[in-house]
Amino acid sequence: MRSVKLLGVALTTLIAATACNAAEIEIGAKAPDFTAKGVDGKEYGLQSALKGSDAVVVCFTCNKCPVAVAYEDRFIDFAKQYADKKVQFLAINCNTSEDLAAMKQRAEEKGFPYPYAYEDSGDAARGYGARVTPHLFVVNKDGKVVYHGAFDNSTNNPTVHYVASAVDAALAGKLPEVTTTKAVGCGIRPKRQ
Amino acid sequence: MGVRSTQGRAAWSLMLAVAALFVGCDAGVESPPPTTVAASGDEETSAELSPDNVALELADGSLYKAKLESLHGQVVLVDFWATWCEPCTENFPHIVTLGQRHAEQGLAVVSVSMDELDSEPQVRKFLAGQNARFLNLLTRFGASQQSADEFDTAGGVPLYKLYDRSGALRYQFSQFPEDFDNGQPLEAIDAKVAELLTENAP
């Protein structure tokens, strides 16, 4: 009886640890590379994005989640605003229930000024610990994660702009004031390993 | 309890047969058939849930904790969902059925919607259609950091929390495969619910 209880406690801790303590990569850790196929047919990844950039924003997003869709205009504005500061915004979709054709259509409809790429093994999401869409990771020039979490503090009435602040800090060679927030949205469903 | 159960079962079977005629009328999300099983032991009623009479309360973290405390002694499965979350709405019927199946053993289901306040009509409509005869909460703070903090979630939906009879949080499930041993979330939930119901069963 007692050993069953101990096992239960151990299992609880394991599951609680993976499910509720951020599965995300630690602040200051090296952001993992990945390979994703863009809707334009080209390949995208972190290392290639870092070349010639002073910061990279890796944004796990998708076509169908209304929260992610609600943020599209904000992503577009951000990407345009920061393009001439050598900041690369990269949108990655890991949901295996969606497909490249639908993504391509969305990208064209909205005129995404950033790459929108598909990574259906789920390895990219695993590497970063991305669990929902949208879930954003700001990577500095040295390839280190300086922020992860939500784009801003509210789907409806944002007043605090976490990613923009984090990118500004990264460009100035500093850590942002807020390094992690909770990413609100739809759970990512990648392939089972 | 013996006599009431037998009568209960007969009435329930009849209701189920009648209700089976109506299953599948809703386009889109599948609903479990209406049932007259009453968890609290009240007299059975065949009244359909409507958006107006579905039990829904606006909630913050304090109310959530208070509700959980009032359920001590039962195993509590909390379903964090939103009308805008497709996997959430797809899984919902399974959760409702799970609640019905294990009600007598002491499983309490609580749903917490992360919808915006002005989506309350849609939330009510969905819950009524799902025959959600358990406690339903709607966050006061919409899809925001504050909601995630108040209810101590990581921010994404769906999320399922499972508390044991003493009120301790024992398991959490997202739908990321690694969070449930690379299996299926609903199967994992079923298994853990069964486990906690037999643990320290009264």
C-alpha cells in the first residue's frame, strides 16, 4: 500500500512537473535549431534566421485557433515595424491537424510579411517547450532565449507589450524586465513520438 | 438504496431509448443523450437543460478555491475549456459522460470556461446542449494572463486538473502527448479518475 502511494506521489510530481511547470526552455539557454518548410517552399530554421539578424522572434502559431488568428494583425504590425531593426519574425505551425495548403492560403489572404512555416514532427515545439498557440520565444543575437510567453497581456485590450519590450531589450544587449509570461491560447497537438 | 436504484435504472433506460432518437440532431458537436441520472440523489427530472437554467457562475481564483473546498470527499475533475477551442469542445461530451458514469462513486466534474464575459450566451448555449449538469464557472477575466494566474493554469486550453478526495491536485493533462505518457488524453483521464476513485474510497 505504502509503495503504491509513493509511486503515486512520484508519478504525480512527474506529471505535474511536465504539465504545469513550464515545459519551456529556460531563459538564457541556447535556442534549439529546427527545420520547417515555408509556405513559399523554402526551408526555415533558427540558425538561418539568426544570420544577419540582431534578434529573432520564434512564434508558434496556427491557422485555426481563434486566439492565434486574433493576434495575426499584431504580428504583422510588429514584423513590419521591426524589419528595419534587423529583427526576424518567424511563424511556425506544429499542429498536425492543419496543412501547408491551408497555411499558404492564410498567408496570402493576410499578406504575412514574415515566413510562415510548417514543422509537423513537433520537434520544434518540443525543443522550445511550446505548448499553445500563440507561444512566442525571443532569441537574441547570441542565440539565447531572453523571453518566452504571450505576445502581450490580453487578447482583447493589451496594455503591456511583452515581446516588443523583450526585443527592445535584446537589441540593447540586455535582459527584458519581464522574461516569462503565461502563453494563453489553444493547446498544440503535434505528432506522438 | 436498492429499490430506488432499480427503479432509477429502469427509468433511465427508458429515457435513454427515447433520447437515442434525438441523438445526432445537432449538427457539429456531438452531444451525449439527455439522462436523468441525478448525482446528488434528488428526485429524477427529465427537464432539458436550457441556456437559461444551466448552472453557470462568474468566477475568480477565490471562488474556484471555495468551490473545490466544498467538494472535499469527492474526486474532482476540472475541465478548463473555451467555446473557441475546438479540441475542448470535441472532448466535452466525453467529460460529461465520465461524470455521469462515476457520479455515484463520488466523481464531481467542474467546467471552467476561459471565454470572454460577453461570450456568456454562447457558453450557456454550449453547456446546455452538452447537458452539463455539474458546476460550470466562467472566468471574470477572459483569455488573459490574469485568468491563467487566478486559476493557476499555464494559459492554454484544454487543460484538465484532477483533485483527489482530500482536495490535493494530483494530475494535470494538456493535449501535448508527453504530458500523458504519449497516449491519448481522454484515456489517460479515464484511467486516473478510476484510480483516484478507488483510493481511500469511503
